[in-house]
Amino acid sequence: MRFLRTPEIPPPGVEVINCNSIVSMKKFLLLLLSGAIFGACSDKKAHPALVTDVVMPPESWVFAPGDGVTVSAEGFEPDDEIMLEIYWEEGAEGFAPNGFAKGVRGIVTLRTAASVTFLAPGHYPASTTRVLLFRRGHLMPLGKIRVADGVPKAAALYGISDSDTDKTVIDRIDLSTGGVTPIETLGAGRGITCAVGLPGSGWICGVYSGSMVGFDLTMNYYNDFGYRSCLLAGQITDSSVGLISHDAGRLRLTTQTMTRTSSPAQVSWPVPDEVVHTLAVQPFVRVGSDLLLAQRNADGTCAPVVLRVSGGAGSGEAVEADAMVPFWTAVPSAADPDKMVQAGGYAVSKEGITRLRLFNTAGDGTFGETLAEVPGTVLSVTEYAPDKNTLEIYLLCEALGGRHIHVYDALKKTQRTLPGEFGCSRIVAAK
């Protein structure tokens, strides 16, 4: 069983007008244009320019996604916004040729009375982008810019580490060689725990200081989406993140989709406070209609925690362990061995050995088969499944003061270890 894959979508943090809105906007603009034409003779100042003396970057410049773009003019106001119309002539994976995206809100980083700076858009093929000034319901074209290809190309493994200076470092880790490439250093007060990579979205999402946060891998842009009082995050579908919060003796699941469509209704479970306080801060895993979490008890044991979306919650078999992290995999169906179905499990560490153990969510909550065994104590687990023929489970483990990344191929049932040692404290596969 695999999560349903949804079409490629614009990234979170930007506003995309739906088809009906676009039609309405076109009608609105048409009415404005008609009014301007018919009223020109009687009142030429009915629709004055919002700004004057506009200076755009040279047409020969090609901006990379995330580059700062500065437009100069006289008369900018503090609440001015930038809207983008993005047109591309060559398609890319998931995009049709001669495509476009309208109603994209630009990410403004600096405003003055004489200029506005915004980030060149990502997540689209190489484009010609029309820039518009938006002010209290009025639009004014400012000019055009050229933007390089910003469609996520290939998945990669990302390491996230916290420095002694209260900064968070994000590195790209080559899936084959283990080579590390620095991506971004987030300043003080910014970070990502419970990191979740949504396939094809170009984002790493997670939780920091109780808020849902995310890092745009295409535009190198960090965003705080709000959604306060969050404890944990996890992947619900290929296009949605689940956020678990705690309030009044209940755990609550809120689903945040990466589109403007409505999120599913909130689900909650009565869970004692003493259990909530023992939950491990790591991404939960969805397996069918179950969410797999883990708790670390004061007696030195760890135990699975299962939250059923259909209702009900409970703890599984407690075992002596130094760490326990949930994962998902695929196993042959009991009814049809030629068919693979989704299954859940936990990476369980004890005395310097980590075992990937299946977990029986539908039965009595006990552990089953051990799939693989690797050296070290597990710190983080992430899955990489780009197609039906690939399912790899990556484990970041610590042993003898060093950290290594071990890879278990769930379909071939083979193991390997990436070359070198790593300084990160958590890993996530993302594209």
C-alpha cells in the first residue's frame, strides 16, 4: 500500500488563485479596463498610476529561484504587495508545455518608499515572469523578469544539525557517495525538528518552538506557518503534513495540505498527560489509518504508541531500549505474496545495536520479524521511495562517538553504509 500521489503543486507560503478566482479576477480587470476606456474622455485621472518612474532589472538578467529582485519607483507604500504571473515555454516533469501560473504572491523581503525587493519564484520551469504591484484591490504592471528553472529535479538526503551558537545547519547528503554540501545556516531562533520531506514539493516541513515551519529547498527560504502548540509532525499524504498538538488531555491531529483546498476535519484522542510528556520528539509515521509514535519511559523502556484515525489510541509492547523510532516499509501480502502492502515498524536500539522490527498494529501490539540489524544507537530514520521499484530506509546511528548512515533496501533486502561520518542529528529525504 502506498500513499496516493497527488499532482505537482505550488509550494506553501504563496497564494495561488483557483480557476474560479482567476475567472472572477479577469472579469474584474475587464470591467476596470472598460471603465477606464469609457471614462477617459471625462476624467483622465480616474485611475492614476500607483507608482511612477519604474526601474526594472535589465532584461538580460536571469534570476535564480530565491534571488532578490529589486524594483525601484517613486511612491511605494508600506503595505504594497507583489503579485506574479509566471509563463514558461518548455515543460518539465509534471508540467505541460506553454504553461502558466497566475495569482502567485511574491515573497517581499524589503520595502522602502523608493523600492521593493522580492524573491524570484521557484518550483516552476524557466520562465518569463510578469511583475505586478498590488495595492488595496488595484493592480499595476511593473515589468517582466526572467527566472531560471526551479522545478525540483532529484531527491536527496538532507542532514539537519544544531550548532553551539543556536544556529541550525542544513546540508545535502549524496545518496550514493555520502558527500556533504552545505545548503543553508538558519539564524538564531530558527530550526526544524520532526523534519518531514514531501515528495516533489521542494519543501522540508517540521516543528520549531511549537509552530509549523518549513524550508523551501528551491528558494532557500525559511517560513513560519504558525499553527501554534504543535508537538510533532509527520507525513499524511504526499502533499500534506500532519501536526499533533496537546490540549486539555487530548492529542489533536491537524492536517495542513500544500494546496488551498480544505484540510480534513480535526481528529483527537484522549491521552493522559503523563503519556504525552514521554513522547519522543521525532516524526510520526502513518501506516494505513494508524499513526505510529513512540514513548520513552522512566524505567528505561520504550513503547510504541498507536493513534487510530478512525478512533482509539493505545500503547504497544514496552521493551528495554535506548531509543525507538517508527518507520514504514512494504512487505508481501499474507493473502497474495506477489502483492506488496504497507507495514509499520520501529528501529529499536539496545546496547549499541539497532534492529528494524515490524510492528503488529492490527493485532495485540507486539513486535514481529526483525528485518535488519545495524551498529549504533538510532537518532533518526527516513524513507526514500521515488517509484514502485525503490524503497530504502535510511538510519542515522551513533556509535563510539561517531555518526553513520546505514541504508536498508526493503525490496532487495540488502544493506549498505554511506561512506564517512556525519555531524547531523537528524536526516530527511526530500525533493
